[in-house]
Amino acid sequence: MSLQIIVMVKQVPDTHNVSGDAMKPDGTVNRAVLPAIFNPEDLNALEEAIKIKETIGGKITAITMGPPNAVKILKECLYRGVDDVVLVSDRKFAGADTLATSYALKCAIEKVEKYDLVLCGRQAIDGDTAQVGPQIAEKLNINQLTCVSEIVEVNETDITIKRSIENGHEFLKSNMPVLLTVTNEANEPRTPSAKLAVAYKNISGKTSDESYDDEYLESGIDDPISYIKEWNVESINADPQLCGLSGSPTKVKKVQSVVLTASDVKQIQNTDEGIAELINELTEEHIIG
Amino acid sequence: MSAKNSVMVFIEQNNSKVADVSLELVSEGKKLADKLGVALDAVAIGYNLEKEVEVLGHYGCNTVFYINDERLSHFTSVPYAKTIVEIIKKHEPQIVLFGATTTGRDVAPRVASELKCGLTADCTELQIGEYKLKSKVYKNTLLQIRPAFGGNIVATIVSPESMPSMATVREGVMKMAEPDTSKEVELVSEKCGLDDSDFMTEVIEVMIEEKNVDLKSANIIVSAGMGAATPEGLELVKKLANTLGGEVGASRPVVDSGIIDRDHQVGQTGLTVRPNLYIACGISGQIQHRAGMAEAKRIIAINNDPDAPIFNIAHYGIVGDVNDIINRMIKAYKARA
Ligand SMILES: Cc1cc2nc3c(=O)[nH]c(=O)nc-3n(C[C@H](O)[C@H](O)[C@H](O)COP(=O)(O)OP(=O)(O)OC[C@H]3O[C@@H](n4cnc5c(N)ncnc54)[C@H](O)[C@@H]3O)c2cc1C
Ligand SMILES: Nc1ncnc2c1ncn2[C@@H]1O[C@H](COP(=O)(O)O)[C@@H](O)[C@H]1O
């Protein structure tokens, strides 16, 4: 028996590098100029999975829910040593908030059937909510360990981790199955393997309804997969009412583009005199001592 | 005795002391409760906290539901989540607020998932207002306001049909009210309905580390952005902070690049600060950064781009190279009349 590890990965717009033209003149977001990237902390989660596989053995399945072009990050997973990948994609998932997202992902994980560890990134940079991980854990009815900055010890029945908290850290231990959310303190993710990148270069998706039977779970880890599994609402047995917009209790009432009103900023000349005057003014007003 | 439909705050404690963020949320929750004409309640979980929770009354809390159990003395996810869910089901608040701390962000989503209710993370503002969806009008619903999408937009999120609506808010975002020590809170003990099997996490050790910087109480903060993220720039920022007797802050990309510790991050996902003086060195002024410092009494912006958004909220703007300007400031301070 070896560990079954599931890693949840998400493709996100690169919100950390938003440039001026991200907003269209009409105030809407110009998604086209934002490149889609692998959510950074999901790479940290993936790295921990690969490290566990390398030390005690295991099989890693990466799952993403997203549009068809999210296969891009699944290929990235394969290039780094993941054994199997699943794209959960369906128009009915559109407009999902974190609750509807975690419901769909829970259904996908249950289709994989057997799992010991579920690894997520701490948060996705598109919204920084950090909600989906704990919500998946609740829906699977398993324990959760969040903000994991180090996996201290892992064996086939339990895991000990270091968790970062505001004023220090704590060491926690849990039996499996358990869900972890991993932070960027945990590791420096590896780069893709050239050999695997060549092997999986042309792999593409295929809608499949097959479930993970015992045969799959026992199959050799070194057998390369030949296609990316694609699942939809029906194939994960999800209730469409609980997916997408209809399954989302939160609604966006309005979005406003940020308009800064010109303030009464006092221009200080960048000269010795200009700056000396500012410092004297602030001193007189007891702003600086 | 409290009634249904209250506003409720989850009380966080560190070593049995009520966390600042919880007092801030009680202060804010009180305003929302007054607007709605309902009670402001709290839920406190832990061991031997009777004395500590008395302070909640000073900030306007009416009733605290208190679960006392030795097994709950330290936070772990499943027992806390289950306990909060039980309290919410029993008392049916319409709004529940959590600190956006490692504890709050761990437990709130788990509670929201179990109750199938809406949860909005990292709100920077909370209001009570109206929401119209087709022909339906929801009056007095919680408007949860937060920046989104790289800070180019501010979104107002509602969960009008969700009972309750839940939100997390970072420490420092809401102002703590002036305590009124004559006001008392009613303490209502609640049974702990947990089984030993709910305690799925074993706490092996907790290590408390002293913070190496206390931005929240600093009077002067000199902050480095990407425009000051060179070795020389960062040295000068530190030197200026030292000279003025202030602390060093930073924007998120500077923290992410690893050259300065996370304790220094100012902004939506860092700290919210209100110093007397905030000097933004090479910071563009994206909304997530502004969310953490816009309420400083005086803001000096230093940037070589005259169109940088930071100038729109600054009181003093200096256009030019950050190294140049900091050197001039240090010189002027030392030579001041
Ligand atoms: C969900 C979310 C949460 C976020 N939370 C935070 C947060 O908590 N805190 C935070 O800060 N950010 C946060 N961000 C990031 C934020 O959107 C901005 O990306 C960030 O604040 C920009 O940092 P910066 O101004 O240092 O860098 P930049 O935007 O790169 O700006 C650098 C500035 O320096 C100027 N400059 C360059 N060289 C010089 C020089 N030699 N002299 C003078 N000026 C110079 C440039 O003109 C420019 O204006 C968040 C983003 C997201 C999506
Ligand atoms: N659509 C998705 N597909 C797969 N994993 C996801 C998805 N959304 C969120 N996650 C996982 O949940 C974590 C937290 O996401 P968030 O709650 O959006 O900040 C991410 O780092 C991912 O590991």
C-alpha cells in the first residue's frame, strides 16, 4: 500500500503584475492582458506532494476546476512528476463562489475514491480568500491543517506539520485522511523535468467517465498516462443546483473601478531647500520629533 | 437575554487574553447592530476565560455565549468549527464576523461550508444596505466591501439569502471604540457537545516568537516599495526610519521577494496602520497598499513617476529618485533648525 495524494491546483490571472491597461476605458476588466499562471502556492503544495512520493512512495493526482485552457497547468504538473491529472470543466460551474467551488471539487475528489492526503495552496492570488481548502475538508468530513510551512514527519498513517501563526508557530499532528494548505515558506518549487516535458508534450484531454477502480489504484506508478481526464457535472455526480452561480450564496452587488480623486497634495521641490522646508514644517507641527 | 437575528462576533484569544482584532470587531459589530436595531453578541471558546471576556462589555457586547472546556484551551479546526456551528444554529444571528487571522481564516470557511452560507474574506468596509435582485428587494442586508482583481476594482459582495452572512476582517482595519468600563456583558454558559473523536489534531508544541517590529503602535513609518527595493534603497529606508525614530514598513512585492520579513507588510493582506507620519518610498499606491495606510495623519509620497496613484492620497509629494530624496531628508533632519 502506498499513499494516495491529491493536489488541488488552480489557474489564476497574474494579479501581482497588473499593468495599467488591465482596465478598459469603460471600467471593465480586460482579462486578455492578464496572463494566466499556475497559482504560486499550489506549486508549493505540489512540491510537498512530490517530496513525500520521493521519500515514502505514493501516487499523486492533480485536480483543477477551470476552463478548458487550464490543461496548461495540468501539463505543468505532469512535467514535475505527477502521476495523473484531471480537469473538471463544465459551463454549469461558471460563476461559482468558494462554496460552490469546494462542493464541485469535493465531488471530484470523491470520484477518485481513495485518498490519504489532499494538498491545497494556502490561497489563490486572484482573490486571496484561502477558503476553498477548509471548505473541501469540511465537505469531505476530514480534518484540516492550514498554513503549513513545513511537513516535519509523514508516514502511512499520520502526519506532523509546522503551522505558521501570527506570533510564532505550532507543531500539529493528525491521522490520515487529512487536508493540508501549504504556504510559500514550505519550499522552493522545482522546475519541470525536461524528460517529462518531452514525454507529455503532446498529451491532450479526453472526456472520460471511467471511475477510479481498484485496478487503477494498484496500477504501476511508472505507467505514463496517455490523456488528461476531463470530467463534467454529470461525471462527478454533482447536483447542478449546488454548482456555479445557483450554488453560490454570495453575489456581487456592484463593482466600481477605482477612481482616485485628485487630492490637495502639496508638491515639494526635490531640492535641498524644498526638503529642508518640509522637514522644518513637520518638526514645528510635532509630527516628527 | 438576547434574541435571534443578532450580530455575532467570534472572540479570539491568545494565551487567554482577548485578541485586539476581536475588540475591533465588537466595536464595528456594535455599529452594525445599532443600525439594525438588534443585539451584539459574541461567542467565546476556551478554558477559564470568564474574567477575560468581561472586557467585551466595555466595547458594547450584550451577551457572550461561552463554551468552557479544557480540551478547547488551544485552537484546533474541527472542535472550534463544530462548536461555532452549534451556537449559530441555536441563536440564529444574521451576521457573524471573524478576524482574518490564521485562526479566523481556518475556522470561518469550515463553518460557512457546514451552514452553506456566504463568507467574504478580508473585508475593508462593512455596511448595512439594500440589494435588489430582479423583483426581489432585500432590505438591511450586509454589504461586504473589498478590493478585487489586482486592486483595479472595489467589489461589494452580498449574501442576502444566507443565514447568517459571514465576513472576515483583518486586524487594524476596524477602529476600536473607546471602552466604557461601566458597561457589563451578560455571560451565558453553553454546553460543550464535543466527543473526544472530534479532537482530530494533536497539538504537540506551540512556540511563541516575539515580533521584531511593532508597526501598529509606531508613530512614524518609512515604507519601502519596489522602487526602493535595491540594497542601497533599503539601507536608506532603514536609515531614515532610524533617524526619525520610526519603523520600517514595506509593500507586498518587497516582502514577497524575501528581502524583508512579512511582519513589515502594510496593506490589505498585511497590516493596517494609522501613524502620524507615513513615508511611502517608491510605492506606486495600488489600492491594496492604500487600504493599509490611507488613514495615516500625514503621508509623504516619494516616486519618480509624477502620475503614480500614491500622489492622489499623499499630503506631500516629492517627484524624483528615492535614494536622492532620502539622502536629502536625512541631511535636512540632522541640520534642522
Ligand atoms: C489580493 C491582493 C492583495 C494584495 N495585498 C497587498 C498588501 O497587503 N500590501 C501591498 O503593498 N500590496 C498588496 N497587493 C499588491 C498590490 O496590488 C501592488 O501590486 C503592490 O502594492 C505594488 O507594490 P509597489 O508599489 O511596491 O510596487 P510597484 O507597483 O512596482 O511600484 C513601484 C513604484 O516605484 C516607483 N519607482 C521605481 N524606481 C524608483 C526610483 N528610483 N525612485 C523613486 N520611485 C521609483 C515606480 O514609479 C512605481 O510607482 C495585493 C494584491 C492582491 C491581488
Ligand atoms: N478551481 C479550483 N480548482 C482546483 N483547486 C482550487 C480551485 N480553487 C481553489 N483551489 C484550491 O484551493 C486553494 C485556495 O483557494 P482560494 O480559496 O481561492 O484562495 C488554492 O490554492 C487551490 O489549492
